[in-house]
Amino acid sequence: MKAKSLVVLALSICFVLGACSFQSGEQLYRLPSLTSDQLELRKLIDDVLSMGAEFAPPVSGLNRQSIQFNDLDGDGVNEAVAFFRVQGENPLKIYVFAKTGDTYVTKSVIQHPGESIDSVMYSDLKGNGGNEIIAGWQIGDGAVKAISVYSMENGSLSELLNSDFTAYTVFDLSGDKRQDLMLLRVNKVDLTGVAEVYTYSGNALLLNSSARTSDGIESIRRIKTGHLSGGTPTVLVSSNIGKSLLVTDVFAYRDGKLTNLLLNNRSGVSDETVRQYYVYAMDINSDGIIDLPMPVQLSGAANAASPDEEEYWIIKWRCYDVNAKQIPVITTYHNFQDGWYLVLPDEWDKKFSISSKNTVIGERVTVFSYTGVSAAPIEFLKIYTLSAEAKRERATIGNRFAVFNLAEKVVAAEILDVDGLPDSMRINADQVMSRLKQIEKEWNTGEILG
């Protein structure tokens, strides 16, 4: 048990503090040397483990280490936070060890019932320089979750909030320069939900304002924080409605109250609803404003060269201000399978089709064709995704040119010099290089991110 704790502690310290350098051979298996204070911390952890405890790190979220380091009291020195499970009435334990001089001491122990520690986040909710511990707990079979917020002051932890939740995030929504806690709750029976914002006041986290979510939500897939046009802070919550709908609720403060800006009061659902196409809000043009996607399926001849081919969609991006005014941004075609997207010129609107095919092993090509004529579509741009062994060589065959490298892939393009193509549809190599971009992995995942 002590050997196991030493390995976990050493690796945790290395990854958190950046103290390890990886080497080959026998050195790879040597534990890094620990300082005297780290050895004292190991002893404290060994004492907990010797009482029958086992490590039980959070099962979700960004912080999943068994031992984590964070400044809880704002003195510039990190406390060590360790996660355990024991047998008994309150099996989940969070130990806080504080550094005092050249040693560590046990400062506080959090105890809670439940199956596992769902997640943990650290944030300065009080605005005093120290970070509060925000801990989620999975109760029973995991369907019910509780959340607690703890603050360290005068060397001990006090509880600021205890509640139930479906999902949560931390962001300065109220604009007071302090972080707020947003809790989202969805009733699994009638599928109604609420978003609540809690702010620190009078030694507690108090409900500041609330707003309803879209009706019919079955699960929350993603949370995104950012700013609307005009700079208003916002939280965007994307959720499943039924098996084939994705709805995005846009929350912001308006006239001093939390508001679901796009909620349609007649339907009970946000107007930001997408059917069977999972792409999420993001800052698509890197201007500091969160943009929302409106996928539009290409229809008829514009959809593909053959009715047997896959469906093709373009995405019309737009942002909103706090008054729910819609502002067009850009239009893109996202190829999630191959990991790239193309920013489409406005002049191409409703005048092109998309088709894809595998030409040879390890080479997939996406073809853009002009459809503004009664004759057969005119191919004018090809984008290649190359994964074969000779991918770099194949990226420059003929008139092809490499645009960027992905993991194990090269993305290349070819501009076709064809007759009958209007100038408004023509694109040059520099434009392709600036408009063809890599898709970040998180953009179409279901992870809940702040």
C-alpha cells in the first residue's frame, strides 16, 4: 500500500508541478526524488491508506488526479487535496493537507455519502484570492447528484452550499468581477429544467437569479461559457431532446435578471434547435464572441453527385446580442470525418454541390462543383485527406498542394482550371490556405466543458 501511494504521489507532484522529465531505459522506472515536505505528505497519505481507505479520484471533469494541488486560502502556497473512499456511513473523503514550513499537516477532512466523487473544480467565488472547492457527488445509482462548495478560512473549511444538480459551471455571469456558480437541474419525470446562478454574499452562496431551460431536455451534453456580441457574459447549454434533437439554451443577464434569451414561450423550447446534426457553439472566427451554428442540408442536386452518397450540410454561423438580435458571421462546410473545415465565400451560396469518394487506398477526396448551370456540375475544387504511407508525396502530385498536417494525415487541395466557371466561384491557392482549417476535437464531442 505504501509503495502504491508513493507512486501516485510522485507522479501527481510531477505532473502538477512539471518536475519530471521522461527518459528511456532503467531511468524510466525510477521514482523521482521527493523533497522532505513531499515525504511528509506521503506519510500523511499512508496513514489514511493504512486505515483501510483507497484512492477515489473524481470520475468526470478536468481534474481527475487522486492528489491535486491548489491554493485554497490565497496565501500563494498550494494545498494538497486528496480523494479517498472508505467503508462506512460517509464513505467519500476529501483530505486537505496544508504546507507549514517544511512539512505538511492535515487541515480538514470532507466527508460525504455516495457512490463516487463525480467531479471537482476550484474557483475564487468569494473574490479574496483563494479558491473554493466545488465538489460533485454521485449518490445511489449515479442518477442523483449532489454538489457542495467549501471555503478555507482561518485554516479550516466551511460549507457555503449544498444542493442537488444535473450539471454546473463557473463563470462571471452577473458582471461583478467575481466568479458565479451556475447550477442546472433537469426533472427526469416531466423533463422541465432550471438554471440558477449563485453568488457569494454574507458568508454563503445565495441564489442570485434563475431562468427556465427548454422543455423536454433528457440530458445535457455540453456547456460553453463566453461573451455575446457587445461583450455580455453568456453560458450556452446544449442538450438532447428526444433521440434526434439538439437544443442550445443561451443564458445571460438582461435588466438585472438571468434570461434564456432565445426561449420561445409558446413552444417552451429555445429557437436554437438542430435536428440530427451535432455541432456546438464556438468562437468560429476568433473575435472573442461565441457563435451559434445553424446547419442547413444541401438538397437535391446540390447535396451530392449521387443519391446513394452521404448527406451534406453547410453551417451558417451567427452570433447574438443581449437583446437576441441575430448577426450573421460566416458559412462553413465541416468535414468531421476527415478533420477539416472550409470557410465558404458568400458568393458560392446555393451555387455548388459537394461529393466525396475514396480514390485509392489511403486517399479520400471531397469535390466542390458549380451547379449554377443547366448542364452537368462543373468540378472546380478538390480537397484530399491522405493517410497512406506516401501521404506527403501524394500531397504534391500534379497541381495538388499541401495545406496542413493532422495526426497521421495530410490535408491537400487542388484547384481545377475549367471553362464555364464564373469569376465569383473561382478561388486561388492563397484563399484556400487561409480558408481551409483544422477542426478542434472538442468541437463535436459531448463533453461538458466550461
